[in-house]
Amino acid sequence: MPFRNKRIAVLMGGISAEREVSLGTGAGVLAALQSRDYDVVGVDWAPGTSLPRLLEDAGAQVVWNALHGTPGEDGSVQGLCVCLGLPCTGSGVLASALAMDKVASKRIFESHGVPTPAWRLLAATDGADALADVPLPLVVKPSNEGSSVGVSIVEDRAALADAIALARRFHGPVLVEEYIAGTEVFVGILDDAVLGSVEVRPATKFYDYEAKYKRTDTTYLLPPELPAPVLAQVEASALEAYRALGCTGHARPDVRVDPQGRGFVLEVNTLPGMTATSLLPKIAKQAGIDYATLCERILASAR
């Protein structure tokens, strides 16, 4: 495997709203690479610390990027690694920035014919009255966050103002999106190929932060219970979204499938979670790839 004789820094933690999740991802990856006898060290980028200094002090020669959210997943850390001459897992600077920015992603998807829910962007001064002409239900979200941070499904106009205020607490302008009722499907991609998919049935209204990382009553179906032609279309759209953004290495597009069997790509996660409950490891296991091997293959994709 590449990088066998290099010092690998598993970069985790970070200063985003997803710090806790990143620490879980990093701990899992660190243990997996240690089990395969790599020269690996964990690097916790905590608030108030200097990331370049942390990487230098760790003797990093390669970065396994286990960060989530902004910054870390948005091209910032990727650009730093380029400047420091350190190969880094995940997509490059531009693809990472485009994927994290949901507005930019939407525009790229539309230009490539990738189906995605109808949307609009709220100006900084817009309130709930700006959406008076838009039918409910709606999804209200910050445009530069992951892990469903700050996301609301709004079914009552009286709740719109609070949903907008919540989204504004996080990174990026507020994005308002058509709510697609139906099935939630998450597609695993590694090195420009689909590994497989998982259908998620949360006990809550949608697959939010709590359902992803804290609850134990979420149901995972591998493979999804969808007709074969529908699943094929979903996975093809997910791969096209990955390619349209210029992604490399591992990623996990999120798709909603309506009752008519039409798939709509919501976003592409370029640094998907790798915790014990995360989806990409579940998909890989279904494809015959154990957790440690998945971590190794992601490491091999570092550029």
C-alpha cells in the first residue's frame, strides 16, 4: 500500500459545529491504521491551536483528513496541505469548496442535469414573509454546514421564522429547498466507483444530527428496498453529482427518492463520517470491505 513508510497524521476534531463527530471519526481511523501497523499519529485541531504547527510537531508526511464541517471539509485545510506539500485524503480544494457550499453545488448539479430539489436563497434581510408564495413543506438549512446541523423541515408557516433564525446561527446564507417526501438513500463512492447504497429509516421526522449520532432506533437497509431500475438511477445520479463537482477519493452523496421513484440529489459529502454508526463503513461492509481496509483504501487515495 502507498504511504507504508510515511508518518500519517489522522487530523480530527477541528473548530466546526461537528467537532464531536470528527473526534469519533478520527479515533476509529487511528485505531484501524494502528491495527495495520502504519506509522500513524492522531492530531486534534482544537480551538485556539495552530494547525500548521500541530502538523509540523507531529512530523506529518501524509494527512488522513477526519475533519467535518467548515473549516476542514470546505477546501481550507485541503489548500493548507497543498501549501505544506502534504498529500491529503478526500477531494481537492475546489471540489471540497463546491461540495460544502450547497448553493454552488445546486448550480453545478443543474448545469449537469443532475436532478435536485427546487430551491431558493434567502437574502440576509429576508424573513418568513419572503416565502409567502412558496408551498409547504419546506426544508430550511444553512448553506455551508454538514451532518444536518441547523436543518429544519417546516410544515407550518408559524415555524418559518424560527427555522430561518436557527439556520442563520451556522455557516453560510440560508437555503430554502422543496421537501421531497419519500425514501432517504445514501450512496457510497470510492475512487470514482459506487460501492453501494443504504436506505435509512429514522424514527424521527428526518435523518438529523440526533438520528445520525445519538439515537439507536434508526433502521438501515442494505441494499435499499427499491426496485432495481430506481436504485440504478439513484446511484447513477449520485455518481454524476460526484463527478460534476470534481470529487476524488471517498464521498457520500445524499439522495431523496419520491413515491414515483424519482431520485433527487441533495448534496455530496466529501468527508463522510467514519464513526461506528456512520453510513460509508456500513455500505463498504455490505460490499465485502471491512473497516480497516476501507481506511487503508482511503489513505491510498491521498493526493
